[in-house]
Amino acid sequence: MGGFFGAVTKSRCGCADNTDSSNCVYDVFYGTDYHSHLGTRRAGMVMYGEKGFDRAIHNIENSPFRTKFADDVNSMSGTMGIGCISDYEPQPLMVRSHLGTYAITTVGKINNTDELLDLVYKNGHTHFLEMSGGEVNATELIAAVINQKDSIVEGIRYVQEIVNGSMTLLLMTSKGIYAARDKLGRTPVALGQKDTGWCISFESFAYLNLGYTHLRELGPAEIVFVSPEGVETVSKPQKKMKICSFLWVYYGYPCSSYEGVSVEQMRYNCGAMLAQRDNVSPDLVAGVPDSGTAHAIGYSNYSKIPFARPFIKYTPTWPRSFMPPNQSQRNRIAKMKLIPVDSLIKDKSLLLIDDSIVRGTQLRETTEFLYNSGAREVHIRPACPPLLFGCKYLNFSRSSSEMDLIAKRVIARREGENVSQEVLMDYADPNSRNYQEMLEDIRKELNFTSLRYHRLDDMIKSIGIDPDCLCTYCWNGKE
């Protein structure tokens, strides 16, 4: 995924004194750090002040954002700045073009990279700096597309028009920061304000402890320009929206809200609706830490079955579960992080709620870990339906094949790999025989006592906004 934060102060003086109220470097530093749950590989900051642009980018795979940027933040200053956390490409990038010099950072996914490359090559762009994995930096490509037009606003609109996938961005010039939400609003952008200036943030909670109050959220495709003079809408929002449902189920930090809906409250709703449809009576309800915890609290509150933590995540030295680049190492670290509480496991019937089941590997190992620790039963309740399609929009799963999804593998074993959309939709229907048999196959493969997924209709009700405004592609293939 990824996340970003930007800030602009009302004063134009680029004072070097880090205690001066016109200097927003610490706002950018802490605001960006509050997005660390959204990415684990690269991070960067760019400030603009009296000395011009000043940028720092670091690898954060083995050390958190605050540690890597501690020295930079003490030497940087400026009246404007942007920062980002990224799972893939190094950014923000500095770009010099006929539109001037600017810094840019993006969140999204491009499915038509080759088409966009052909476009910019034909129009005179000569080369791109290849990343270590052999790919073109997506943010650099977006900058090249913007530079095809005669103004930054026209260029951003062009990006929104021709990118297949999603693209939300911040672009900072010497005059201010452009913030643009994806054409269909698949990812959020929130604005905050305080006496000394404004901020732009992916996560709405990121600015609350920095003295900002919530101003508003950008609408789909909206572009605003934030300068020392204020916030100006330079391209109006459109009505059609397809915001990612996984923001509430998994990605979003509990303190955030999107489209006015609290992440934490949605997860309570989700757990309660899971409990309403359930027919088991475990001794304890637990969430797979951390993303399953709030769902489990909602389940417990509704069912009156005690909530407990039969295993605790050890975070002092393993703060992020998906840090290593390969799956086997991720699985190993996920297992190492969970420390059992024997008295809450031995001879107990446990019901666990996780945000989702993707490959199933980690949850199978967690279940075995609980059985080996003395659990009598382990019932699994994912907080979303079975994943049948790889995400086309936000890199939820960067698997090389949809066959990495356990539900898709089970269906392929039953039907063959070339399954029609009609058959897949039957497997997505919780009232169908195929759905029930698929769940039983998954349950046996992962060694659960019982398995019941959250239904898509219930999940949508748990969020509580117009279903037509939600992206549910990974569950039902509908764009």
C-alpha cells in the first residue's frame, strides 16, 4: 500500500530554526511516521524553505521510520513539506521539467505501465531510472505523464484519466502542495487545519496529535492546492466512488475514519454481525493480533462470550509482520512473534477472528501452535469473505498468481484452473452448495475445528455507506 503526509505553514519565511512556528519539518516527520503501518520498505521526506528543496530517502526494511530519519529531521527545515511511507518504489522524487521543479509522491497501482511508457517515449521522453528489481519507478512514470501537459493541474487530470488502476498523489512546488485523490476515490485523502497552517494526510488520525483539527476529506478525483494562503479546489470532485473496503477491514489504523465511518467502530460492527450468524459456543473469543482484535471485541460484546488474549504479539523487536521480502521468512517471523498464555489456551475451546485468509499459511501455523499449546478446539472466523480475485487497484496482494489465494486454489482443484465467472460467482454465494463445500475443503486443509467467513452483504452493512460506493472486487470480481 503506502501512505503520505504533507504540511504547509502560513508564513513564507524559510527559517532554519527548528523551534520557529513557521517550520513544519516536525509535523511532516511525525505525520509521516503515523503511516508506518502502511509500508515497510522505503520512506522519504522533502522540505521546502529559504534554501530551496531538501530531500532524504531511506530503506526502512530493518529499522523504523523515526530511527532512520532522526538525523535528517534535525538538519532539515522549511515552510512546506511532504513525506511518504512506501512498500515498493523509493519516493518522494524530485522532478525538473517545463512545469518547473517539484517533489512528488504517489499511492496506487498502475496496470497499464507499458501503455504509459509508450505514450511518454513517443512524446520525447528518453529514459527512466530502473529500480533494482528491473521495474520502472511508478512515481517517476506518473511524473512523466503529468509533464505531457501544459500545467500541473492538467497533467494530474490526465493521470486520473489514463491510469488503469488507481493513483492518489501529493505534488509540491515552491508555491504550495497539490493533493489529488484517485479518480474513483479508492484511497482516502484528508485535510487538517490549525492556526499556523494546513496538512494533507492519507490517514485522518495522523494530524490529531500535531494540533490540527479535521477540515474535510477530498472527494473522488478532486484536486486541491494548499498554499500559505489557504486551501483551493482546482478540480472539482466527481460523484462516482469505489473506495477500498479493505481500508476498514484491515489496512486502516483503528483511529482513522473514511467517508465519516470509524475504522474501529466498523470492526466492532463486523464482529457483532459474525456473532449473530454463529452457532458455536467457545470458551473464549480472541483476535489474531493486531488486525483481528477489534473484530473479536465486537463479537464478544454481542455474544457475551469472554474476550481474551491467549497469545500476545511480541513487538519490541518485531514490530511489523510482513517486513521480510520472501514468504517463508514472513511466516517464520509471524510465528516467532506470537507468545502463548498457557492458562488461556490449555483445554480451552477458542474462537479466533482474523482480518482475512489470503494464502492461509500463517493462520494454519497459528492454529497448530494453539493445538500444540493445549487448545481443545480452534474455530476460525475471517472478518471478510473468501478472496477470489487478486487486487487490481491497491496492491493488497502482490502474488505472482491468483493461485496463491487459498480459496482460488481449492476451486481450481474442484473445477480446474479455467473457471468461468458464472461458476466463480456461485462459489462466492454463501447460500450455494459449492460455497459450503469450498469452506469445508479450506477448513480441512488448514486444520480448523470450524470455519465461517463474514458474508459480503454483512460486511457491507458493517461499513454502513452506499454499497455502490465500495470496491468489493477481490470478493466478487465486480469493478
